[in-house]
Amino acid sequence: MSKGHRSGSAAAYRADRDNRTSYEVLFEFRGASYDRAMRLFPDARREEFLLPIGRSNLPPGATVADVPSHGGYLARYLPRGCRWLGHEPCAVFGHGAAGDDRGLLPLPWEDDAVDAALSVAGVHHVEDKVSLFRELARVVRPGGRFVLADVHEASDAARFLDGWVDAHNSTGHDGLFLGEHTLDELARAGWRVLSAERVGYHWRFASLEDMGEFCHGLFDLRASTPEETVRAIDEELGIDRLEDGVGMRWELYMVVAEPAAPLVD
């Protein structure tokens, strides 16, 4: 991840990874920029949250765990009456998802405490996914669901993140993306996979200028301009004209699972 334009803080980020999880260290460095972008454009990723929620088979009044929850962005899209439980180890996000001194693991809930767990676009920075999946299996009730939605290793989104974003942001980007191996990891951790598919949709904006500003902040692209970022998005991902603005093509691998007996390693 070493790039000549990176600051001394980025070097500290790389060194600190030896002592803490990559997720926690990365977002302590650039989580504030990420959160500002999400607050400025709260509905840009609306589909990204609604699609996993729609696969979670929530009963009325469900208790839903959101891990890692970043700034609690998913909560506003849950059906009325649901109880949201967010767990986020990086206090920089705040907004109802304040950091927990325990780190990402263990999760701060009792066994069988939730009806469903969702994880949206966070675990591609988590190295030990099996331990997280096991903890989620512990807290989800029998008959509940886990919906994992994150970047697939063979997608344009993965190439964009480990290419353009890696070359232009403050920390670099070295994604630990999902793939067929993820289904084996889930089975080892106590999950029965019900479905797994790559799902395309849009990040939505009123204008190209808004798209550039959002992505520039979300990814902390200090070595590019918003205009350069829009050009890269158009070339590498694609931009569509929509009735109410413009759409940046994006994709996540969405896996739906239910609790099962874990496989013996």
C-alpha cells in the first residue's frame, strides 16, 4: 500500500495494523471523511441498504443487529417498529454507533438476542471473518437470518477500490473481498447459506457534481479532484442518466444464511 504521495499518518496507519484489526485502524484514519459524505448525501446509497433489508425476512417488531454499523446509516431504512442494534468499534462515526472499547469482537449482546443480523459493506476490511461470523451465529435466534452484503472479488467495484481508490486516497485500499470461499467460511461458522448472488444497483445523485463530492469524501481521495473521480467512475464503473438525476453503477455480493450447526475444522 505504499504510495509516494501518502502522508506520515498513512505510514502510521500501516504500522498500527500489526496491533489492531485493519477495519478499526483504517476507519480511525478516514472514518470522519466517510461519515461527512454520508451525512451530506444520506440517500445516495439507499438501494444498498434496502436490498439487504428486503432479504432479511424481518418479523414485525424485529430486533436487528447491524455489524459493523459505521454511522448507523442502515437504521433509517428499517421497517417501522423494528429495533436497531448497531455495533461499531470506531468512535469517530458517532451518531448512535459510538465506538466500543472491546473492539469489533466479541459482540456486546447475549446469545439469541436478535431476529436478524445485517452487515453491509464493512467486512471487506475484516481479516478474520470466520470469528465475526461465529459471533453473529451466537447472537441470532434460531429461525433468524444473517444477510451479508459486500464487494465480490471479481466485480468492477473491487477493481475500482483496489485500483483508483488505492492510488488516490489517504490510506490505500487492499480489499479482503468476498467470493466462493466466503460460503465455506459461513458454513464453518455455523450458517446454512440460503442464497448468494451478485446484485447490481445505483448510488444515486442529483448531479455529477454531487457524485464527485460524495465519492471524494467517502473514500477520502486526497490525491484527486472530484472531477477526476467522476471521470474514473464513468470509465471504470459506468454512470447512467436517471429520471431524477444520475446513477453510479455499483454491485455487492448478497448472501442470505440461517443458523445451523457449525462444521468441525
